[in-house]
Amino acid sequence: MNILIACEYSGTVRDAFIAKGHNAISCDLLPTDKAGPHVEGDVLPLLKYQWDLIVAHPPCTFISNAGAKHLYKGKVLNHERYEKGMKYVNFFMQFLNANCSKICVENPIPSKVFELPKYTQTIQPYEHGHPFQKKTCLWLKGLPPLMPTDIVEKRENTKLAGNWFNVGGKDRQKNRAKTFSGIATAMADQWQ
């Protein structure tokens, strides 16, 4: 299959599909962390090509439920933040509405104010061999739900202050955006 991994700099999902013999390419505004087929730049022009599968990880900063506290200051809608969020909603929808028969768009739980379509399922890292809780939504088109592969009983919440996932600094957001390798492997195994 020819596969586009949109908004991925880490190469994790791309490399999982390549390991299964597929032609996969990642694209992000950032350079890739791992050598491999990668386009550094705007991903939207790549949507005009014919893909067998698109897996997209659009930025969630302005549309996730976690950032909803910034939408209201003193119970008043922050219009600047809302407008930024609407731009991200438009970007998100470009993937969900792409001309491709198999699509997965991944994001955290969105803020209701942006009225994104209902997600197909939620997944957790602990369902795929990682001892962490981090609920992630998948919007699926032409794909079956992702089934758990390796359930870990003892789990750490990634929201705990001071844990590896919440270390501050300039790379905090970048580190939090990486897909867990067990989830990437499950995608490559199950979405053939």
C-alpha cells in the first residue's frame, strides 16, 4: 500500500508500516527524527495524490479538551483562541474528508465548542504494551477499530506532574505528540 503519515516527525508510524512492506512516507513542518521517507513542509498538497491509507496526527493545541480552559477567561469566550481553534478544525477536516478510502485521524478528546464529528473509538497506550494512560481518539473511515494487542495491568497516568511525559522545556509539546510504538505496530498489523 501507499501510505501517507501526516503531521508526523518522529517516523514511528511511518516505520511501522515500512516494516510490514508498505510504501509509507511521513510529512511534517519539522524534520524527521529518524532517517526515512519524509517530506518537510505543508502536508496539504500531498492530499491531492492517490493514497491507499492516510494516518493523520493534526496538531491539537487549540482544539483539545485539555486546552479548553484557555477558551474562556472569566467565563467570557476568548475569541482570538476560538478563531485559532477554528483554523485547526478546518485543517483536521481536510484529512477526514480526503479522497482516500482508508483514513485514520488521531487526536485527543476535542473541546465540544468546535463541534468536530464524533470519533469512532478511543485507545490507550496500556492496550498496546505501554504502562501509561493517555486516552486518544481515532476518527476512522474504511478501517476497522484498532484492537488491543498487549494489555498492561499496572498503569501510570501521563497527567501526573513531574513524570517523564510532563517534563517542561522547549521540547515538551514535541515529546507529548509522539505516537507510542505499540500503537504504531498495531496500526501496521491490523490495517493491511
